[in-house]
Amino acid sequence: MEILTSCNTASIAPFTPDADNPWDVAKVKHVYRRLAFGTTDATINIALTGTPQELIDTLINDAIALPNTPAPEWGYWSFNDYADYNEMTNEQRNQWYKQTTLDLRDKGLKGRLSFFWLNHFVTQLESYNHPPYMFQYWDILQTHCLGNFKTFIHAIGINPAMLLMLNGFENTSFNPNENYARELYELFSLGENNGYTQTDIEETSRALTGYNHWDDYGAPIYFDEITFDSSEKTIFEQTGEWGYDDVIDILFEQKGPLIATYICSKLYAFFVSPDINDTIVNEMAATFIANDFEIAPVLNQLFKSEHFFDTDANGLIVKSPVDIILTYINESGFQYDPAQEDEYLNLLIYLTAELGQNIYEPIDVAGWQRNRDWINSSTLTGRWLSMEYITWPFWNHDEDQFRQFAINLTGNSNDPAFITSTIIDYFMSKTLFTSMDYEIATDILKWEVPENYYEDGSWNLSWDSAPYQVLLLIHHIFRMPEFQLK
């Protein structure tokens, strides 16, 4: 599959629709596919009654106002709270995987951004393997996903999952560990080899000592002066008896422009295109600095821009496994048997992991590299089959919802070519390359129904075979290269 390259030269100025560039279905779907995991046709129609600026304001404000997922009963347990640690933690891990999947599916921009930061401030479950720390980590991502980045950096570094992932728990005055200090600069704030030295890492690691104690396995990890290195350190040419808070303050005072550019580049790559537009990123970075590293104003500027809504911003990003599955579920609106929700969520978790995206196990501390990395000869077939696997429970629960889906989208048309093109275009970021692609798909929809019934207009979506015909078309769509892109 050929991956397109961005030709987007539009500006950061707010997008104003006009007759030549209207506010239309394609643009609304673009918003929901990038800022959330898709949405229904009904929600798209509601968005069209307002303006692009109003929709972005609503999505951002709703995300800010949306409460975090409530803590489970065991959200702050430690080892001594368990009657059977192994058995109970296995159940809790599975519970939190399912809850996180529901959060991603249902929480719009808050879910999308929390998942973005999960792949920025990377931890791996295998490094801490304690379900309460899973919850606490997800909770901190939700808390700060649209907040202040400096506050976020401060909070994440002393989160238990992070302290165990990057050896902060082992970092003492007696035995300094450079792991977190290195990643703080290289991955979390500045970028590789960008504005820091090995000496800065070594000195910073000493300043980050002291978070080495808990009262029970899995309990809160707290600071202790006994294991803190209180001697002088020189960080970015500033010398003092620096500690954790000082490191964050010095970092943002000395390296603010570098931080802003690096983080805005990552946000741009995630929400717009993997091909970075330096002009746009510089504008975003200026906004980031002017707003004292508040995340929301940067995203507000980007999402309302001509650049974000430009036609050339569409169809450039390869959907991740989580993306392709959850977006399809939300856009189709298909329902499975509520009594089988646990089984269905377990299926989604299994399939996304098999396709390379285990939610709580990014491949390494640098995270999933996304985009082209999701597609190769083996994963492509797996993606096709996985989409079929998740569709069969919809079919088994209610075949007629496939008929109703087509009726709602097409106004109950009886024209197979129109039905086919409408359903295809609904799931795609761009129209198919040739008319032949639509003709082949129309033949799939027609299935084994004799041609004369289409020619005389007697076939329609009320036919007994219509739900299965729609199912066949959707399975065919899964195999289209365009379906892999957003």
C-alpha cells in the first residue's frame, strides 16, 4: 500500500468555510477520526448545523469537563489488602484493560489524548505488574491530558508506574541511576541529543534521588531525605543543592523553546501528519510558550486552523490497531449482545495486542512509532481478519441492524451502485481512486441476487438477503487500502 505524503501548505489561521471549501460531512468525520475514535452519522449531522469553531470548542470543553474514570474498589490497594494476590490481581488487570478500552471508545478527545500521552510518558505493565498502579497511571494521564505540561511532567515522574519503569525507585544517593533522567530529556521533554549533555543527565539523576520507599509492596512511593543526594549539582550550567522540583523548574526556565517545539512536533505528527510542517509547529510552539505550557490553547489553535481542515490533511495517517477497530465500532453504531460485553471486550483487547498494540505494553520506552510501522505483509492480513472477527458478534446479535444501517445512510435507496458508494464513502477519508473500484464493490453487494431484479428495480433493502449483502460489502471494505488510512 502506498502511503501518501502531505502536500498541506495551508496556514494556522482559523478555517472559515465558503462555497468553494464548505463545512461538510467529510470535514466533520475528519474531526472525529483525529480527535476521537469516530462517531455516528447522527452526531455528524448535528455538527453540520453549527460551525467548525463551535464543534472544536465543544469537543475541547467537554474533554476538560469530563470527570476521570472513577477509581475501582482496589485502585489504591497494596499487597496486604489482598486475600489472594495472584488470583485477584489477574482479575483486576483484565478489568482495567476492559475499562481502558471503554474509555478510549467512549470518552472522545479525553480518551484520545490520554492514549497519546500513554505513548509519550511510556510505562510497561511488566515493569510494575500491579493493577492499582495501572489505574493510578491511567488516572494521571486523564487528569493532565489537556492541562499544563509542566505540571504534567512534575506529576508523571513520581507516579509509581514510572518510578518502577525507569528505575527511579532504585535511584539513591548511594547508587544513582540515570535511566529516568535520560528519558526525561531524550523522550519526555527535549528530544534526542537536543539541548542536554551526559553531564546534565548524571547531575539530574542525583537531584532525582530519594523516591525509594513504600510501607508495603504496591503502596504509595514516598520521598525520604536519607536516600536523597543533598550535595551540589550543576544542571544546565546552574549550580545548587537541587532536588526534584528544582529539576523541573530549571528545565522549563532554561529550555522552554526546545520543549515547546518538541512537544508541538509530536502533537502535530499525531493529529495532522507524520510529515512535520515546521512553520505550523513553530506557530504552535509560540502559543505553547505564551500560555505558560497549557496544552488546551495549542490544540484549540491547531484544530480550528485552515491547516487542520485542509483536504491534504485527510487520508495521511495509518490507523493503529486500536484506531481501526474502535473507529469502525463507533462509526457503524453496530451493537453486540450486552450480556456478552466482557467476552467482546476481551476479544478487542486480544486482537489489538495481536496486531501490535497491547494497550499497557508499548514496545519499548520510546513507544509505538505509529503510522507506517503498523502495516506489513503479515499485519495487513491480520487487520482484515480482525475486522471480520469483531463484526460477527454484531451479526449474531441482530442481523437486521446491517439493513437499517444501509437504509439510514442511503435514505432507503434501491440503487445498488448508490448504496455501495454511499457506504464506502462513509467509512473512507477519501473517495476511491477509480470508478472501477466502486463497480467491483457494487458486484460484491449484489451477491447472488439475479441481475434482472436490479434492472427492473424490484430489489430493495427490505429483501431478506439485504442484511447479508451489506455484511459482504463491509467485509470487502475492510480489505481496501483506503480503509487503513484516516
